[in-house]
Amino acid sequence: MFHSKITRRRALASLAATSAGGFAALAGSRPSRAGGPEDPRFLIVLCASGGASIIDGPLAIRESEAGVAAPTLNCFPDLIFADLDPSIPFSAIDATLGAVGPIPIPFTTQQAQFVQAHHDDMLVSTLTSTSVNHQVAQARAVTGNGAWRGRTLQEAVANQYGAAFPLPNVHLTTGTAFTERGADSSLPAWAYGEQVADPALWPLALDGSRGTSHPVDADVLATARALRNDVLDAESKFNQAFAASDGVRTWTGLRGNSQAAIEQASLIDQLLFVPDAAPYNLGARGLTPSPDAATVRAAFPNYDWDPLHAQAALAFLLIKNRVSVTVTLGPGFDLVLEDGASLGGGGLPEGSMANPPIGFDFSHQGHRSTQGFMWSRIYEVASGLITLLRGEEWDNGQSLWDRTMIYVATDFGRSKNRVANAPEFGTGHDLNNGVLMISPMVNGNTVLGGRNPTTGMTYGFDPGTGAPDTGREMTEEEVYGGVLGVMGVDTGGETDSVPAMEA
Amino acid sequence: VFLDARTPLFALVCAALMLPACRGGGGGGGGSDSDSAGTDSAGTDSAGSDSASASDTNDDDSADETGNDDGPEPPTQAPSARPHVKFKTAQRYASDLSAALSLPRESLCTELDSFDCVEVHRITLGEVDAFGIRLFEPLETTPLTAPIAVDRIGLTACGERAQLDFETPGQATSFAEVAGGDASEDNRDAVVQRLYRQLLLRDPTDREVAMVTAMYDDLPAEGRTRTWAQMACFVIATSTEALFY
């Protein structure tokens, strides 16, 4: 059994209320029980930067539900809702639009296909966050607002399961606070995120010689490194003077075992997903694409111009090849156009834009179209990852997907109102929202809490039973604890798990 | 940076910290050659021109005293009381390497013959990319892959220099003494001396020369001289001293 049903933090808090000394004593006696790489679970944090509004995705509201509030509420015509089985508690909207905000590009939102295929693994938990500042909110989305000494979800999972993995925690996206280092400095160095700037070429940095224009035999490189590390550096005046500096100490620590472990795993052979063709020309430098390269390129065909597809391709390979236990990816804040796309003819060709400027936050300019476009993007990438992970056996008939969670992290929600009957409108930031988790390990096909169809506001639930509670809002700390509970991370009583989230 | 043994501050730090290096009248001369200290002007380190102890100047062979036959003793240096050094980051390192090895920056190193190495690894090596990937500050944590990236750059740049020098020995800038095929110990010594001056802007100690020269014997026979040249350059170009300032 993975789960450790967590001792109650609130019980400690109650003790603290009556006896500060008692609390301190208990806090100090908490055992450190991190570890357990032998039976890992995998966490994919899919960052929906900019504010993925849950009532534009799986909790979308029909005009008929909203009643008299419909004209000024962010709700949708009943006709564009996909006809899903009544047992599915989620909404799905398939609509064709002519623009994303002011950007003239036709596109079709495609939510039904994903929901129909994966509803059994989908869990929506309502959430009311604590900041409408992007950076602050993003950081809190992965730390539970500092729930566990500032440790991020990724760091917690890496610390629990990653000891035997070469790079347990890899960050594939940049420019967001979802990948900020957490505030807990007590973790081992390998538990913090390893940043990847370019997923296509980053695997080259996994071997010191192979693929270079002047490679040498591994033995030659080992001989030279031994001389450098053990003799020249160790004895140099520079090192004797500055060995205590943080930079030199870190550098010296990274050389040696860490470096050797990465190279000995031959990761460069497993993680290059680009083809052996221009401009990569791997074969000319003695390299070959990963055996899975063609498969991941088929799943994420825009890898050479859409950073999210490239991230997803590498994310799968990192998990499949037991390199990482957690990966973080997501669409960025930059406009992404296919090479050669132009506005000739008055608009962009369909499919030529992968990402609008500022991602989900482009909802300021055009809420409905942006949310529709971006939710489809999230679903598309999640679907690709799920399909690939399902195809990989872990052990005893269990697939990698059976041990993986995709947590769709987002900053916050969006304002719920619109100009009367406007089909397109701009929105601001709103604390009230919800988050989507996808995994066989969650209590699937479930909405925990709910949304008021006349206000668009979400309400909470009982963490133990999952019973809706209209008088309650769920906190970042609760969602954080819930995710870690599903992931089987032992928090030593620092956070509560949420049994209602677990399968 | 280095403490000067002639200053009262040095005596104060020694007294307070009881540093082993402080013993013996100036402690391995660590402070006394504060101007040389491996990070700036060449020559002063091994010249023994100040109050440094014998072990610091490294001119004598301690094997005579100890019966040990491992060559000269390594130098000793007092630990800095304020050990604050900075990583060069990718662009600065590439610039230094380019100047040291007389290689145009654009041909210093490429990945897969198409991509500039330094650009490929620049985030890993401490740069930012505000306009490309919205990375406004250097990574807070040094990536596990950073030393490997440095090795790739150093190996490639040194290999490039070796290729040019061995193809046209008459125009060699780093490996002139061995590029013609004579890898005698004296010639290798001369190359090591030059590499230290080019890459670290200082003279090597006798022990450093001996150790790098001796690496030759540990390499495979085929193409040994050129491989040694490349790797002699590599061990110096990727040393901690070359990467921090």
C-alpha cells in the first residue's frame, strides 16, 4: 500500500492553541520518513499558465442552468455542449471560432474527445487560491502556499521516490513560477528541479564527449578527468583558497559520482527524440535517435516549432527511461507561430498558431476563445502523454500510466461575468476556481465540490467523504496535501491528505 | 580574495581561526603572493619572489626529504577568509577560451555541426534568456548537467585547436613543440607551460607540469601525441580555476 494516511495537522494546530510548548515538542519530534525509490509514482505537472478557468473547461455552465443570470454570466449556449453520457460529471465544449481574441485564426475547441476517453481518470477539485498575482499564485499552486516548509510538489515527489533516478525532478518549461525552487533548503541537491531550456538538444549535455566534433574514448576522458579532479584541482592554490565558496563546493560536488551516474546510464542514447536529419544530423556525429523517437514525434508532431510538443516528447522519455520521477511542462507566455505563417489573406491559417501571447492570460483580450483554445491545448498534450504512458509496461501488467498523475496546475480562475449576451469578452483574475487531476490513482469521474450555476463560483467539499459543502472553499494547502496523498508521499504530518481524492 | 600575510588582518584571521596554513611563518605563503594567486598575472606564483615558504614556491622536490618518489609536493595556500568567487557563465567562459586558444568565437565549438555549443548550453551554464524563453535570472541551482556541458565545450575547443596545430605545425599556437611529432618530455613540458599561461594566465608549478606531462603515458598508443595535446588542454581549460573568477 502506497498511502500513508497522514496524521492530522489540525490536531497539532489545536494542541498549539492550548500549548505552544506542546506544539513545539511535537513538531520537533516528527520523524523524517522520506524515501522509497523502489516503488515510485510519477508526477507530471502540466502548467496552465495565466489562469485556466475551470468553468470554461470541465465545469462549463449551460445557459439553461444559469437561468436568468445567463446573459451576464460566463456560460455557454446549450447547443455547443457535447452530448456526453449522463454518468459523466464533466462538461465538454466543441465549438468552431474564427479568432483567438483579436488574432484572426480559425480553430475548433476539442474537449469532448478527451473527456469521453479519459473521464474515468479525471478528478476536478474546487479551489479558492490566495493571490491574483501570476508569479505568487503559480508558486503557491505547487507549494500549497507554503504548506510543507515551502517544498514544491515536484521536490516532495522527487525526494520521496527519486534517490535512484539520475535526474529525479526535471523542469521543461521556463518563465513561470511553477518551476521556482521551493523554500525548503533541507532537501538533497538532486531533489531540486533540473532546468531544461531546449528539450531537443538538452540530451547532448548528458555525455561529456559523445556527439562532439572531437570525441575521445571514454577511458581517455576518464583518465583526464581523474587527473583534473583528483590532482590538479584538488592541489591547486585556487582550490585551496576558495574550496569553501558555495560555487566551487557545488561544482566539485557535481563532478564525480553525479556526472558518472548520468553518463553511465547512456541517457544520450535514450532521450534524443529529433530525427537523424538536418539540422540535427545525429549520425554524422555518431549518435542515434532514441528508439522511441519516432513514436513520440508522432504523438507530438509539432516538436520542431511548438515548445510544448518538444517538452512533452522529452517528458515522456524521461519517465519511460526511469530518468525522472517528476517533470514539469506547459505552454509559455509567448506567441508561437509555425514557421512561415503569415497574415496574408487577412488571417492566419488554421493550425498555424500553437500558442497565443500570454497563454491563458490572453483571456484579458478574449476570454472565451482563449480559454477554448488553451483548454484544447492542455487536453491534447495530456492525451498524448497518457497514450504513450499507457503503452509502456511498468511491471506485472501495470502500465506506467497506472502510476502517473497529471496535475494541471494553474494560477487562479477568471472573473465570472460578461457584458450582456456577449459571445466574446475580456476577463480579469479571480481567486475562485478549481483544478484538474488526471490519473488512474485518483477518484476518477468525479467532481469534488461544485459550482453555483447562477454565479459561476465554486464551493468546497468534505476532504474525507467528498460530500459537497456549499459553505466551504478549498484551500491551496488542501489541494497540495491531496495531490501528495494520491502520490503516496509521506509528509510526516506536515499536511493532510484528502482521502476523497484517492482512488 | 587572498589574504596578504604581511597585513595585520592576516595575523588576526590566523589567530582567530587557527588555520594550519598560517603556521610556519606566513603559511604556505598563501597570502604572501596574493597578487598571483592563480587568478591573474602570470609568473609570480612560481617565481618564489616573495616571502613564500619553500613548499609554496615548489622549487624543491620533497621526495628528497620524505623518501617519497611522487614528485614535488603540491603547493599549500591559506583558505580565503572570504571565499567569494563567481562562475564565469557560458559567454564569459567562451570568450576566455576563444582568446586563450586563438580560435574565433564562432568556430570555438558547435553541436551537431549546426548549433553553437555555448548557445545550446548557455542556460545550464548560468546565462539568462529574457526574450527567448522568459528566463530573466540565472538558475538558482547549478544543474547536474553543467559540468558535462563544460566538458563538451572544453573538449571540443581543445580538439579544434589540436586539429589546426597538428595539420599546420608551422602555424601552431598552442602545441607547436609536439605538433611536428616529437612528443619528448621536454617538448610536452613546454606545451604544458604554454597552456597554463594561455588558459590560466600564470605559470604552472613544477608538479602541475609533471602531472600533465605524465598523462601521456596513460593514453592509448594510437594517435597518442595529438590525444595528449587535446587532453592536456582539456584538463586545464576545464579546471575549477578556469571556470571561476
